[in-house]
Amino acid sequence: MSAPGTLQRWVLAARVRTLPAATVPVVVGASLARPRPYNVLNTFLCLVIALALQIGTNYANDYSDGVRGTDEERVGPFRLTASRLVPALAVKRAAFVFFAFAAVAGLVLSLRTTWLFIPLGISAVAAGWFYTGGPRPYGYMGLGELFVMAYFGFVATVGSAFAQHRVIPHGAWWWGLATGSMACALLEANNLRDVAGDRAAGKNTLAARLGRRRGAWLFALWVMGTVLGAALGGESLIGAVALVMYIPALQLAFSTKNGRELLPMLKQSAYAQWTVGAATALVMYVTR
């Protein structure tokens, strides 16, 4: 198989299938503004921040895992650093370029809303880097889901909701649970696939600690968190949609397949997350 072209390498390493984790909480959070009108500029800024943080984190993860040698036996998506087709320093710089984009957009958003977004933004950049970077990356200690829930659930959703009209709408925290659970499910789909390789490399993700079988139940827990969050947020119909959309990924999670055979699970989870996010926005637009 020939190596991907220069632009394609960077696009692949940005890991487009993980981007629902960034966009869906913003879409859901903004939708909570209904029946009041959307603040289009603030929503756009929230999207820029979330996407830049996600892509920056993906490049940072690529760099840090690559220089550690964790990705030598990777069965998942293409990795720039491990492929040695791009200098490791260039990947590191790309991560910080996207973190800088997020910082600029975050500063503008804070000037339009509240200064509290500044420390939140700084902590989000730090969380993105130290997921696999630094001397004691928390992603190697099984704490990835905790930070994903915090930043791609509560912070992104409640923050985007607050950015609309400087008020936290009713049910926003429950929707943070729903979107955070979907982001964790996306992470779990990735980590379940890599259990064997991560264990061999000393990357003790929560899935690696639990093992392939029990890790499937962890994935199911995140799906149920999505259903529960949507129901308690006032939209049981969305919870039902989520349950149906995650059935293919759940079937794969509880199958006997391992490693590369689990690759479709990430795509299925991303598609489910996109669909639930779009359905939530549509339902709130029509009914509120």
C-alpha cells in the first residue's frame, strides 16, 4: 500500500471521525437557547474552539504516542509521527498551532461573554496536551474518560449554552452528561480496538485495565449515560434515538472480535453521535 500524500497525511492524522466529540456538544448546547434566538457569532466561536482543541489534541496525541513508541504496533488510524513520513517536531508544532487557534477564539468569546472562559480555555489546552504528553500522561493511567466527560461533555455543552445569552438553561447539565457520554463512547470504541497494543506499550487506558470483555460493558455504560442524560434533560425521544443508533456499535462491542476487526466500531459510534446531535437540534428547534 502506497503512503498517503502530504495533505492526506495531515487530514488522516486529524482523525475526522473523532470530530463529533467536538461539534455535537456545541450544537446541543446552542440548541438549549430555544425558544430565544441563537447567538450565531458566539456559536461559531464555540465551534472553532472545540474543533481546534480536538484537532490539536489529536496531533498532540500523535506526537506523544509516536515519540514514546506506543504507536509502533497501532492497528487504528494512520499516525504521522509513527510513520516517520513527517518530522515529529512538525507534528508537535501543528498541535500548538491549533491550540493557538482555540486560544484566540476563546479570548474573543470571553470578551463577548465572561472572563471565566479564559481559565477554562487554559485548562482545556493543558488537558489536550497532557492526555498523552508530559512525564505522567493521564491517558496512560486510565483517566481519559474523566477528562473527556468534563471537557467534551459539561464544559463544551454548558459553556456553549451559556455563551448564547449568558445564562445556563434548564437541563443543560443533563445534556452535558449525554454529550459527554457520547464522547466517552467514541473514546471507548478507539481504546477497545487497541487493548492488546496499549497493554504491550504500557498505556493503561481504562479499557486496557478492564480487558476486552469488561470494556464492552463500559461502552454500554456510556450509551446508557447518553439515554439517561437526554431523558432527564427533557427529551426522552432523543434517548430512544440514541439507543437505536448505537445498536450496531453495541453488537460489535459484545462480539468476539478484537483489534483490527473492531475498526468499524469507531465509525458507527461517530455516526450515532452525529445523528443524535442533529436530532437533538431539530427537535429543540421544532418543539421549543
